[in-house]
Amino acid sequence: MGTKAEEAARARLVERLKFFDEIGAGFLSRDEIKTSPASPAAAPSVSGRSDSSEPSGADLEGLREQIIVCTKCVLSEGRTRAVPGEGDPQAALLFVGEGPGQEEDIQGRPFVGRAGQLLTKIIAAMSFERSQVFITNIVKCRPPGNRVPRREEVEACAPYLLAQIRVLRPKVIVTLGKSAADFFFPDAPLAMTALRGSFRDWNGIAVMPTFHPSYLVRNEGNLRLKKMVWDDMKKVMARLAEP
């Protein structure tokens, strides 16, 4: 029997190899799997700060309490639960999606449906736990029928996301899907295939746009899309590893 740390590292590796298998890891060489920045021995810390003067989780908790009772837009009228977001209050890596889906609305947690399960696998493949990153959406209540959030809904909810970013001060933001990318870069008239894959600066924070996991789920057999997302995540890991 190994130590708990060894067992945890082994579990992360197994989860990562499962993910590689699911995305058709024939495009990955054995050397790349061994030496990828996501390997447990080389994984960068995703917690960006340890200074005791930094904002604490209480700030995010205060925002959470405001979000769960918010009635600033019509989305609040049809929700079961608001979905503030969750994760490490000092995470250096922030994932931002579009809005909660049905399962998220029921549970009050972000990315717990099929797309969320895939995101969790991607995070594990990066050798992180979900609890080590922070995950949220541009709107905190489910749009009816999972439609795209309307401009007035995004504007009503924007102060919450901006406040979360001010508290977290992440080193990298990963936007999931076009709606989330448009929130940060509204003047970028690019399709996701052109927008993803390169960092853009947003108020001094590196932002990596990539495909939403739900798009990958809908195109499950398209290994090219999955490889593009993994390439994006390797760039994110490399940026996190920088001093």
C-alpha cells in the first residue's frame, strides 16, 4: 500500500489516461504523456497566492449569498436555484462558462451535467482537482431551454462575475464557448475556431478562449475538436507554470 499522496497521484494519472483514451489519444505519443506539463510530478500549483493579506473565501461567500437571492433579471423567476460558482477562493485558474443547465439549476452547482463531467475529466487530465480551480458562468441562473443569455441578462449579472474576478485575481481565465468569450472580448468578430488557441489580455489577465464542453459532447466523435481543446489546456498549464 502506498501513501495517501501516492494513491491520489495514481488516481489522477488513471483519470488522465482515461481521458486520453476517450479523446482518441492516438495523436499523443508515449513521451508526450510522460513529459506533458500535466504530469503529476511537474504540475504547476494552481493556487496562485499564499499571502495572508490576500482576499479570503469570505468575500466569495458574501457574493454567493447575494447571488442566491438575486432578482435583478427575469432569469430569477424561472430558476430552481441560482448557481454562484465554486472552487478554491485563491485559485489561479478560473473557468467561465455561459450559464447553468438543467442539472446545475437543480443542484445549484456549476458544470455537473454531461458537459460538466467532461470538464471535470479535462481538469483531472491537467492533474488538478475541481476543488483547486474556480468554476462559474457569466449568468448565474438558467436561461429557459438553455438558450443563449440575452444582453440585458448578461448586463444584470455582470457585476457578480466581475466581483468574483476581483476577489480571485486569477492568473489565467479559460472561457468556455462563444458567449463567455464575447463577454470579455465583445469586439472580436471571430468564430470559436479562430478565437481559441491564443491568449488574449483582459485587464492584465491572460484569457484563453476554448470550446464549451457541451459542444464537444454534441460532437462526441470529432477527435479534432477534442485535440484542439487539449492543446489549449497545455498552453494554460504552461502559462500557470511561469513565475
